Amino acid sequence: MAFSQGSSSQGSSDVADGSKGSGRWTFKAFIAVALCFVINMIDGMDIVAMSYVGPALSRDWSLSPSTLGLVFSAGLGGMAIGCLLVAPLADRFGRKPLIMTALTLMSIGMVACGFVTNVYELMAARVVVGAGIGTVLTTMAALTAEVAPRKYRSLAVGIVQGGYPLAAVGTGLVVAALLPTHGWQPLLLWAGVLTVVMLPAAWLILPKTSPEALRALKATSFKALVSKGFLKNTLLLWIAVFSGFMVLYYIVSWVPRLAIQAGLSETNGIYAGTLYNLGAFVGTVIMSSLSVRQPLTRVIPTFLVGATVAMLVFGLVPMSVALTLFTAFMIGVLLQGGFNGIYPLAASVYPEGVRATGIGWAYGIGRGGAIIGPWLGGYLIASGASLPILFGVYAVPMLICAAATRLTTPAEPTHVKG
């Protein structure tokens, strides 16, 4: 990639739109996208830290599995609030103010997690954290789509999503090393402090929307997303995100347990979860790179069909430890690599004036699948369902997600011909 220093005459108040002029990366655009990647890593850390400290939390406070599940669900509910109610305001007030608001919510919630004294306070704090995460994920996708050169727009939006699984790997290693000696609350507090550090960085680096661009952004409503021009793509994106989240959160929540059920030890089951997240990062990078030359409506379904095959192999074929771990890695590559392509696909479906609203509603609606997926998996596991049945059930929404993305029609090409 070629990089050029943006003209100083533009001023820091402009959105650094690299798609203008030569279509080359400006320095400001590159730094803004890089910061969004780091912020997404912080998001991933804030999300997965709770799942890693869950056993210690449950032991210290004598929580039942159902109560611990409510703590996890509180974060997901907050993410839905952020996607549906807060993120669309970015189409009224601009991207940077909403990202700053989201980081503030995440900081307050994560720091509060380090001082809570009962489960109700913890659930309230997780709702606040989730609202911030839901807002920032959506708004960063819109911002990244607008600052990156048109040729690399899908690549940039996709790469930003890779921050989450990369953080999941690192957070798991850190928590495993420090949890026995420090306990779970200091770890959540430290995660909150790292989130606070992102506030001045975002204030200094992220571009503000210029007055002209802000006037061009139209405050929109839900009705605009289901108007004649957007209805088909809106419904297809809702279906894709809902069904994709259903499978994704099932795998993320249960892959260590499923690996153990497949014959691995508890330690190797944890390694399977770590390899899944490493695969998710690798897959996201591969998907994003392919999107430069191939349409996302072809790349995403190919990945997701491949993920379906890998899941069925995991459930049906007896394998050695090494092959089981490799299959878990490949599920991460294909499943999350393909699913993360929906962010840049959604960014290409909606024009700038309704982009944050459109992405926010798609991922807000999709949170329903994130809630149903792990719950249904837990119910099936508790009922004694075999691995072939488990993965056979989840192959259905995976294929539905693939079909919905294949039928989506971007408003502009997501790749460069030639």
C-alpha cells in the first residue's frame, strides 16, 4: 500500500477521506484506522474478560450457573441497547462524539466492575459496558468505511474487526497467569484503566466530521431502513447477522466444553478455545485481504459454507488431539473470518447518511441470535445431545447466514476489478 501525508490545509476537523483524489492512504486515515483496531482490541478484552473470570466469580460469590448466565446476558443486553438506541445518533452528531461517549460508558462500567459488592451491581455495570461496546463497534465500522480509500474500504473495516479475537487470545493468557494470585476484581479494574487510556488517544487522533459533512448526514429513523430502497438489503442483513451470531456465540461459549466432549483433556479444551480465537484473527485478515479483489457477497458465503463443513467434521469424525485442535482453529478461520465480513458488507449497503443507523440496527437485531445460540446449545448439551446432532442443528443457521449474504446487493462494489 502507498501512503501519503494528508494536506495540512484540510485541518483536523475534516474526516480524512482517503477515497478522494488519488485514492491513496493518507497518514491521518491510516492512524485513525489503526486506532480503531486498538479500540476494538479493548472491546474484545472487556467482553471476554468476564467469561474468563466467570468460574472464579461464581466460586467467590457462590453463584449458580443460571445466575452467572444472567451476568453474561446483561452485557449482551447492553450491547443491543448500544446498537439500537445509541449508535444511530452517530448519523446525527457525527462519528467521533459517539465513539468518545461509548469509550466513556465502557470506562465507567469496567472500573465499576472492580468495586461492585453484589451480583446486581455487577449486572448493572455490565449493561453499561455492553452499551458502550455496542455503540463503538457500530460507529467505528462507519468511521473506518469513510476514512479509508474506496479501494481498501472493505479491507479496512474487516481488519478492524480482527482486533476482537486477537484480544481474546491475549486476555486469556493474561487472566490464566494473574487470576490465581490477584483475583478477578483487580483484573476487571485494570481492564477498565486500559479503556480509560483510550479516551485521550481517541480525542487526539480520530478525525472530527467537518461542518459540511455533518450537514450532509441526515438524522434518520427506523422507517428509512425499511423503505423501498433499503428493505431487501435490510432484511437480508438482519437475517444474516441474527443467524450468524446464533452460531458464533454458541461456538465461542461452548467450544472448550465441546472439545472435551470430543475426547480432549480440560487443558487441551482450553487450548482449543484459544486456537479458535487465533483462527478467528487469521480468518479475518484473510477475508479482508480477499475483499480487495473479490466481492464480499462471494467471499463471505464461501467462508461460511467452509465453516459448516469444518463444524460437521468436528462433530462427526473421530480425530487425534492434534487434528481436533487444528479443526477448532479452522472453525475460527472460516466462521468468524466469514462473519466479520458482514461489517464491511453492511457498510457498503448503506450510504453515509444512514450508515451508522443501518449497521446499528442490523447488529442490534442480531443480538437476539447471540442470546439464543448459547442458550439453545446449553439446553441441547444438558439433554444429552451427541456432537453430530449439536453441529447438525447449528449447520442450519450457518447456511442461512451464507445464503442471506449471497443475496445482499451492495450499493457500491466492495472490491476493485482487474
